[in-house]
Amino acid sequence: MPIATDSSSFPLAKPRRTETTLHGHTLVDDYGWLRDKESSETIAYLEAENAYTAAVLDPTKELQDTLYREMLSHIKETDISVPFRDGDYWYYTRTEEGQQYPIYCRKQDSLDAPEGVILDVNELAKGESFMALGGMTVSDDGNLLAYSFDNKGFRQYTLRVKDLRTGEVLPEQVERTGSVVWAADNKTIFYTVEDEEQKRQYQLYRHTLGVSHAQDVLVYEETDERFNIGAGRTRDDKYIVLESGSHTTSEARFLDAETPDATFRLIAKRRENIEYYIDHRNGKFFIRANDTGRNFRLVTAPVENPDTDNWTEVIPHRAEVMLEEVDLFAQFYVACERRDGLEHMRVLRFAGDGTETQSVQEIAFPEPVYSAHPHVNRVFDTTKFRYAYQSLVTPSSAYEYDVMTGESTLLKQLEVPGEFDRTLYASERLFAVAPDGVKVPVSVVYRKDRFEGGKNPLYLYGYGSYGYSLPVGFNSNRLSLLDRGFVIAYAHIRGGGDLGKPWHDAGRLMQKLNTFTDFIAVAQHLTASGYGDPTRVAIEGGSAGGLLMGTVTNMRPDLFRAVISHVPFVDVMNTMLDASLPLTVPEYEEWGNPNEKEAFDYMLGYSPYDNLEAKSYPAMLVKTSLYDSQVMYWEPAKYVAKLRTLKTDNNSLLLHTNMTAGHGGASGRYDYLKEIAMDYAFLLRELDVSA
């Protein structure tokens, strides 16, 4: 039965009315005071909500423990990744039973050589409640490791340097870093830092080992608040590349890695709504750009003068194909493309002077629904290409493709311990028709011997923002739901990137409503087609997917029985009107600028917090983290506080705040499983599924 709740025990936040008037409309906010994280009253409210959630879910403690043990039983706790070659070393990652975090290792020249531990994240995490790595890069000579870490969850990373010969951590230390890149001299580091208020990476510094950081040279500063910067090396290690980009526009500069004191040179000046990305081979830049069409083309340009006047087209823009990435090597390159919502990889070999292709091969994938992308490839002059492949029923796999023979060799497939037989499960690709007639892809997975048309509990996931393509990979945690008869579906709705840039364009700014109506259409199509019991539909989304959850439950609460909303972006108007918040100004390109009346009116029409009403809502589990730097904890806290005063039903409304984590929740792998066990227990109880 659904979880019973006692309304008399609800935590009730005190309303304190504030008003903001703009464009002739007054926004009323009774819970803005929850923004004060230093207030004892705020913390007391969050803790009261946590206590209430714990009390309501207390009857599921045994179930949560069962789910946790189930999920853990499907994980090989002591494991090792596929080693990859970089310079004189083979690098790999290990996990050990009982340890929350990975251990990064290497062996010199041969895999039979003694192991060297370059970084044990478990050691970093001692005494910390949270630990996440940022950047990690080894100097060209293999002697020094530059790495950064965050011990709060607020995505503010501290840069350190370790001498891998002695194990000594050097005095170098920089706060709020992002990208970290070595120059070829093994003593110069380029690093970016973030603006303290806006949390965007905006400055690039040059540091020489052993020299005081007070003498670090500011190399570049990005003054446009929409833009972030990042730095890296070309695959052949010849150049350091500085990228500056917003959600829709980018430009790049380059510097010979052998001359770190020289000046970065610009490839081509930024143009609004034009993005380009570069790599280098044999004196030419290979540039992926969307200057002639939204889905990108590939051009080359000489290093001496790489401006747009000297671009030579290699792969033209194609309206039906998104050129997502180009992996460049000495003898070939791989065009990573997306067609009909699925990834494809074409291997093109160089001939002659290297500007023409001798042959074109496509790597074959065996399933109708899958995910594939380049694996770690650090060797530039090679005839082997590593890629990763998985599907909703096939565990994560690493393959090596031989460019000369066209054959793929499986290097490693994720081992799934316990009772797992992939032949018991089926995955499908469906299409739902949106209200405007557009066909929306849907990926579905279920256990074949548990499927009963129209009777299964349905679990539907969505995101639909930033041009992000929803991956359809394997996750052993799902087995706990699939083995209990769930049908699990992923809605590839507009606003995402599953059908290229135009798919993103059709679900942002003044077309954002398509994202929500697509999702509703998918839910209706699935139940109408027998993929789920229409009275037992659960939905989940996080971050911008949490906005999706809030909006569709305002629009059609009758369609859904239960909702799980992770770190949800639900207070759209108040957040987007506050330019001091980290993500506001850059986000104008995704949501619109509410200081403009047309955008204000449109955004107000779907903002979840502003459209809550006195009516019945599904059962909800809303989760957030106190140190979230992307969607501040107060958005879900305010949302729940307001909804408590309006909902007319007796369904569960639970808020859980992780008081020691950030946007991604718990950082340790065991702690994370416990969070998932809570989610699943909530679903099983709310959807009347036998434990």
C-alpha cells in the first residue's frame, strides 16, 4: 500500500512574504528566507524535513537494506579497469572491497612491472564526509602529477602537485581551479580559476614549479559573463588549446606546448551562435564547426593562418546527421556521429598528403538500442582505436578496433556477479507522437518473463535540456526493479541532443514547452501501448530534469502515481532574475532572459514553484544537497514548503537534504547505493509492488 502519512507531523516552514514586481506582474515568495544557509532556522527546517522523511520511510528500513544488498551483490567490489598506454607507462584504476573510492595506478613499460600507486582517493578522503576529484594529469616525462579535489561538494577544487618519484606532495596549492595542463617542459602548469561569485571558470594562469604563486602570470581573462574557459592539449601533444564557450558560442586559442612563455594565438573570432572545436595533425588544425549548419561539419586549416578564410571542408554539414566528435590520430580519424538518435562511428584512413581519405569504415553495433563512445586513446601514432559500448541489457564493454583489418576485439566487459542472465531482458526503441505531430524516441527495457501487457509498474526517466543526449547504458542497480516486474523507459524529448542541435533548439527558449508536452506524450503512449499500468506510473528527473518533474506534475498530476525529483531546478523565476547566482547569466541562452517581457511571460507559464495550485498531486520524494553549487538547496526546500500548504491529497511529500554533499549526491560508491535504495523503496511502496 502507499506510504501512510500523518499530516499533523508535517514540518511547516513559516511564510514570510516578499514581492518582486516586473513587467506588471508581482511574484510572491513566502519562503525566500530559506536562502540563508547560515541561519539556524534554515538548518533546523532542513533537519526537521529529514527527520520527517526518515520517520515516514522507517517501515521500509528492512526493504532498503534488502535493496542495498541486492545492488551490492551485482557489483564486483574488487576490480580493475582496462589498462591504457600513455608514454612509458600503462595506467589503470582499481577498486577494493570495502573502499569507497578508486585507486589510480600505473606500471612502467610492461604490465608485468611492479605497480605504482599515483593517487589513492581513499587516502584523500580520510576524515572527510565528501571527496571528488576534479582534474588529474601527468607531466610529459611521467614524473609529476597535478590533481585537484573537492571535499565539500560545492565543486570548488584545490590544485596540488605530487612528485611520483618520491610520493611527496609539493608546496604548490591553488584554490577554485578548473582545467590543469602541463607544458612540454615538465615544469610549467596552466590552470584556470573560477569567479568566486558566478562560479564560472574565467581566468587562465601560468605557473612555474617552485616559484611563488604570487608570481603566477594571468594569461587570459574572459569578461563575457556567459562564457566559461577550459584548457587542454591536442591529441598529438603539440599544442595547448584554450577554449572559451557559452551554451551556444565558442572560440579557441592555441600555444605551442614547447614554448609556454609565448602568446596564445586565436583560431577564429567568436560569432554568435557559432561553435567550433579544434585538434591538430601534421601542421593542420582539424576543426569541427557549425558555421554552415546546426549539426556541424569538419574542416581543416593551416597552423600558419587558421582563420575562417582558410578553412577547407572535409565532411560537409548534413541535416540528418550530428557530427558530435572527431577523434584524430596520425593515420586515421574517427567521426563520431548521431543518426536517428543513435551513435555511429566512421573510421576514415588518411592517404596521400593526409588531407584525403583512403577508406571509410563503420564500426558495427549489434543492438537496436545502445550507447557507444570513444574509450581512452592516448597513443597518437597507432592503428588501434578503443571504444566503449553498452546497452540497456549489455554491461559496459571496452573494445579495440583494428583500423587495418576492420575487426573489433573485446578487451573487458563489466562483470555482473550474482544472478544475472542478459537473455532474460529485452530492450526496444519506440516512438511517441507529440501534440504537434513530432515523433519522440523512447528507449524501453524490461524482463521478458515478468512482462504482462498493461499490468507492469512503469518507471519513466527524462531530462531534455542543454542539448544533452540521454544515454541508454547498462546499470546493474536497475535489476532490482526489472526483476520485480518494472518496465523502465527513457524519454528522448526535445531540449536534449538525441537528434542533433535542432532537437535541442526545439526545446529551449521560447519552445521550452515542447520538452514537457513531449514527456507527457511519451507517458501516455507507453501506457496506451501496454508497456505499463496507467495507475502505476512513476517518473524521475534530476537538475533540469527536476524542472521537468515539477512542470509535468503541475500540468498533468493525474498521469503519475509517484515522482522522484533530484536536485530539481524548480524556482525558475526567482533564480533567473538573480544575476548574482552562479548559473544565471550563462543560462539566459537556455531558458531566456526574464528581464525581457516576452521571455518573462513565457518562463512564468511553466515555472514549477510559481504554478503550484490547490489540487491533488502524486506522491513525491524530493532530494537535494546542502552544498549543491548548481541548483541551490533552497529551490527544492522552498518548493516543498509551498506545496505542503496547497496540496489537497494525502499522498507522501518528502524532502531529503544530504547535509554533506553537492549536486551529484553522495561521493562514495557505497553511500551512493544507499541513496538509490531509499529511492527504490519509495517506489516499491508507492506503486504497490511486492518487495
